[in-house]
Amino acid sequence: MPAAAKPHRQSKDSHRARELWNIHKVVDKTTLSKSQIYALMKAQLFPRPVLMGKRSVAWPSNEVLDYIDEYIASAPRGGMGRVAIPRTPWSRVRPASVIEPPT
């Protein structure tokens, strides 16, 4: 009698389609630069890609989406509070008395 097949354990993200994304798609979805992605991978904070060929890698979409979800969950929430706007010489508004009308 054959052993009973184990039921497939569905992950929390089983509703997401599994795709493989190249670096350009990962950059687009995460809004990180390529160098930021590789630095995060080196620090073991970003999922590692799957080797597709000698010089080709791709990231499982569900792992990248999990990273995005975790980032959002850990990001601080709330208003920006008081934001200091930097003063630069070209951002100052001149009083109307200084501006000469065109001739």
C-alpha cells in the first residue's frame, strides 16, 4: 500500500503568482538601486537570486514581495512632523519692490 501523500503546505503568500524577476524588474518593484540590492544581499538582508545560467540570475517574485511587505511593516508610521526646508540663495523670494517690471 503506497504511503499517503503529504498535503502541500501553502505558504502565507500562496496567493501570489510565482515568477522570476530580473534585476531591472526588482529595481522597479523595490525602488532600490542595483548597488543597494547587492549591498543588502551581502548583509543578508535581501533575498538571494536563483542562478539561471552562467551569467544570468533572477529573483523569485514572492521573495521580493515578502521583502517589500516586511519593509513596510517595519517602517515608521505617522506624519512627517515639522520639516525644515533648506534655505538657498536661489530659493528666497524677492520682495515685490525689488522686482522691476519689464519694459
